[in-house]
Amino acid sequence: MTWLFLALLQTANAAEDDGGGKGSWNKKPYWNPVVGGYAFNYEGQALYGLNLGAEVGLRYKQRGKPPKLVGRTRALGVYTLGTDVGGYEVRLGSFMGPWLGVFGVETGPDFIYNQYTYQGFDIGDSLGVYVPLPQARMSFKVVQFNAGLGPVWYFDESRVPVDWDNADGFGFGHEFRYNASAFLKLPVIGFGVSWSKRITGYGTDDFVGLSFGL
């Protein structure tokens, strides 16, 4: 919660900059449509679907030379369509961390609300929070890379947690997520590719997607 408070506070400070003075923060709103493939390993078989969604948010960074703070606050919604799989996920989070020039790290809480159905089996809707370990970021003039991992904790006790003694792969918490992405920044529009893997108490899912930044 401390990171969320700090990030929202800095967002408010950035919004107060009316452009008449230099202010202490640069800020830039953004939105990214998202489309990609979804695969879920359920009871030894792979179920496939299509993910459609969008991300909207605000990026902000301190003015001046590095080291400095960089952050973002964003909302993300994704809907999954498929013959044997379906559902949705909504995420609201704020992230912040130090920036050292071309390299930086960030972390912060990402609140999650989701519901999925696999071959008619509904795992129910649940509210939780993803707490990423410090995520690595690299940014050059035209390309940016991100990578991270961390646990998910659900507030609903009906959500089956992962049995880590018998799970394939490293992790802790109720669930565990890995993610990586690359983004090509062009003058008018940017293009990104992303990958994520989630280990759940019901199986594992993988998502490979494309995004378009405006």
C-alpha cells in the first residue's frame, strides 16, 4: 500500500503541473489495445483461446538527470474467448522505482479481479493482489524491454491455492506469475509483444500478445 500511495501522490503532483512552469515531473497519458493468444493446461490437456482488451494509464518521471524516480498508474482489462475456455481479468495498479539512465526497476501493488471457466468448470470470481518483485526495465531511443515475476494473493478463501510441494516450477503465494515484454517506439504509434505465464491451483496458463501504443 505504501507504493500505491506514493505513486498516486506523485501522479497528483504531476497533474498539478499546468505546463506554465517546468514543474518537477513529466507526465504522459497512454492507451494500448491488446490482442493475443491464450493457452491453458487443464488436467493434462491444452485449451486455447483469444485474449482481447486494452490498457490505459499515466506515465510520470522526475525531471533532471538520473538517478530519478519513474512510475506509472494504469488500468487493464482483458476478455478471454474460446470453445473450452473463457473469462476475464481486470487489473488496477501503480508502480514506481529508480531510473539510472537506460536501466531501472519498479514495483508496486496490482489489484486483480478475475473469473475463468475451463470446459464448463467455473473457478469463480475472485479479488486479489499481485505483488511483483522489483521488475527490470531497459529503455533505449526506440525500444524498451521489461521483465518481472511475483506472487498473487487472493482475498477469497474459495480460490484453490497452488500446492507448491507438487507444482512444476518455482513460486510462492496462492499463484505465481512471470512476464516479459518488448516495445518498439515509433513517432506516431508503437508496437509491442508480451508474454506471461501464470501457475494456478487449477493448472498453468500462457499468454502471448501484441499491443499497439498511442
